[in-house]
Amino acid sequence: MKTPTENPGGDLQAKPFVDFYKRHNISPVHQDISDLRRHYERRSALYRHLGISPALVEGRSILEFGPGSGHNALFTTALRPRRYVLVDANPKGLVETEALIKTRFPDTGIHEYVDCLIEEYRSDEKFDFVFCEGVIPAQVDPAAFTRMVAAFVKPGGMVVITCVDSVSMLSETLRRLMGRVITRPGMDVQQQVETLLPVFAPHFATLGGASRSVRDWLIDAIIHPIWGSIFSINEAIDALDDEFEIFGSSPHFIRDWRWYKALHGGAERYNEVARSAYLESVANFIDYRVLIEPQGAEHSSRIIRLCDGIFEAMKKIENEGRTELLPQVGTDVGELAELFSTCSPLTSRSLAEARDFFVQGAASTDFGDFRSMFGRGQSYASFIRKGLLFDADRPA
């Protein structure tokens, strides 16, 4: 019996992401910042979706967990915060982060670089903003990890996290499984990259807004083993429900038509509204190329059930070598194709191409419409910590 931290290649892990990156001395999360204005505009668009205007960051304190190689921190630094703490246990990534920031902002004096695991970071300080991007999904206990990260937010402050569910990452899940079929057991990371590059580079090339290299994407999204749990936006809301209220998201799917004057005395229910909006929008997380009208609770539940099953099968195939599950994956993908046949024919055709790969064999398809099918992938959510910053009973 294999342990939960062992995949068929013997790639033992104690900590998701960190051990894989450290073992291979990599930080496969580099962003293309050759056009810095474009990079800043992308980050500005994200912050807009999350409800963060530039003026809100100026003069504030920032804590960022897992900054990667520092590309996103460049933009946040440009907004002139008062204090900026960056925590990462990947030495290569932290060194690259410090070097990049010092190159662009040599004299700010606001940064502190902390080399430690996120769960081992200790501080009595509470921050205006806490960022944790691309880290929480795939942890062993994402909900507990999220609460730990959010504990450093002051009342009225904001935590920004990323979420991934089985629907939004279905296209990557299927490509991971295709990669297991195409590569040979015993290949190291670079051998896998060279084998998969000619297969999946044409897929990646269809993403006009991609900001990192195809090689980094292959390592991080297709080859990097997953044995933890994914984490949907609704699961994030549940994890933080006692102390936080969701504020914004990217994609920006939350709609609230209620009259603001009625939102008081317990009637606010922002998290409840967001949960409903997420379920109504599930079909739109599977394929970024289309926008689908709400399909109802039963349709959404069937999508989630099938995608959950495919994701769990992928983990068993990766970590336990259960390749006999591949035909069932094909069957489930075919059922998904039927579900989308009316509401999104393009998605349906793409899923049918993926089904053929698993049912008929790798040589039976050229991927067709699936080549350009990607889900919404990593979604963002911002949460405000509850707690009034004023005393309504205090005399004026």
C-alpha cells in the first residue's frame, strides 16, 4: 500500500508545492513582465474585480504568503504600501523575489523577507491586506490552511485567496491524465516536459492572455503531483463564514440586486448570496470560451458530481497507479459532453474529443476542439474581516 505522500514515481512529499519545488530547485511560476505596463494593467484588473482600488493600498500593511518569484509583488509595491512582509519556504523563490523587488524598488525599505513554511509563520501583528495566491488548493486541509492565513487580518481588513474546484480545473485534470498515458514511468521532470511539449504547446498557444511560459505551465499544472484537496469558492466561504464576509471575486460572478438600505440587522447575508451565485454559475467555470445562462441546481449538481469523480480518479491514477480507472474517466467525460450538448455545443464537442482519447486510445484523436478548451482555472476571492471600525453608541 502506498502512503498518501508517495506517487508511483516515488516522489515523496511532506508539504504540497514546497517539497516539489525545493527538490527540483525550481520556481515554475514566473510571469512575463517584459512589458511591465501590461503586467501592471493585468494586476490592476484583478484588483478591480476584488474591490481593491490603488488608493486603498497606499500607506497600508501587506502580508503575502507564497509570493513565488515576486512578479505580483512588484505591482503591489508600486501602490506604495507602508509595510510589506513576504513569507515563503522555497529558498529559490524567495531569493528571486527579493532580487526582483530590489531591482525595481532599491530604496523603499518597506520589505521583510521571511524564509519559513506558511504554517510556521508567527506574528502578533495584524495586517490591512493578506494575500495568498496559488497555494491553498492542493493542501491537505485547505479550510484549516485558509483560516490560518486569514488570522493575520485586522478587523475591517481584507484577505485575498485563490480557489480551484474540480469544474474549473477539469481541462487541466484531463491533460494531466493524458500526460500520464503519453509519458513513460521513470521519466524525470525535464524528460516529461520534453515529451509533453510538442503535444500540449499548441493547446497553451490558444490562450491569448497567458502570462507565463509553457514550460512552467507544464511543470506546475500538468506534471506537479497532487495529493491534497482542491478548494472551491463555496468551500472558502464556509471556512471563513464565522469571521469574514466575501467582498469580490474574479471571475466577477456575484450579483446582488438587494436595496442597500435593507441590508442591516442581520439581513446582510453576503456569504449566502455568494454561495447561490456560485452554484448558478458552475457551468461557466468549465470553459472560458463561452458564457452560459444559469442552468439550475440539478444541472449544476450533476456537473460538480462528475467533475469531482474525474478529479478523484486522477489522484488515484497519479498516486496509486490505478490506470484501470481511465475507461471510467472516459465514460464520465462523455456524460459531461451530453450535459453541455444544448447549453454549449462547443464545450460538448470538446469534451467528446477528450472522451475519445480515453475510450479509444491516444492515437485516435488530434484533440480537435478540446485543444482550445480551458476552464476558468484559478479563481480569486476577497474577504473582509468582520468587526466595526466605529462605535455607533459613542456620543459625537
